[in-house]
Amino acid sequence: MSDAVGGGDTLSPVELLVALHALDPTRDSVPLKRVMEAVALCFQQRAVYTPEVLGAVLNQLAEQSPLPLLLMRTVIQTAAAAPKLKPRILETLSKLVSKQVRELVFMESRG
């Protein structure tokens, strides 16, 4: 990633928030508290992190395997910041539960 001031590539708001969730405190030597603070700063930028952007972020995070460490915290923050997304959030959580159940059934049938 290049420096945005120098005219290089920049990240979209969705890409930035997804990238923050990809940080691993152990692997990347970034304290979890700092990652949480960075995510919170994104949520404070309501003009940038609109319900549409937050919805796109949740969709991408829910597709990752393994799920990001801060996913549930971000889901809660999204529900507070964008109440109109609550039905979409519930649908996403339902899909995640169904996916987990299918994986457990598959693993039990193999072993």
C-alpha cells in the first residue's frame, strides 16, 4: 500500500475496515486495543462509514474463514450506528450459524 499523500493507491472505506479486521495482534505485533481503537475511529466517521459501507464490510467479514476476531464487536457497533441494518445483520448471523452447523455435521460424519 502506497502513501496516499504521495499520489499512490488508496484504500476505500470498505477495504480499510476489512484490512483492520485482518490484523492479527500476535502475528502483526499490533495490540488488540489499538486495532479496536482504529475500528472505533472508523465508526466515528459517519459521513464516510454509511449504512451501505458498513453493510458491505459485514458481508466481506462474514465470508472470511476463519472469522475475524473482532467480527461480533463490529456487528454490535454496526447495529448501534446503523439501526436500519438490523434485519440484514440478523440474516448474516443466521447464515453464519447455519454454516457452522453444516461444518460440525460434516466433521462428525467423517470422524
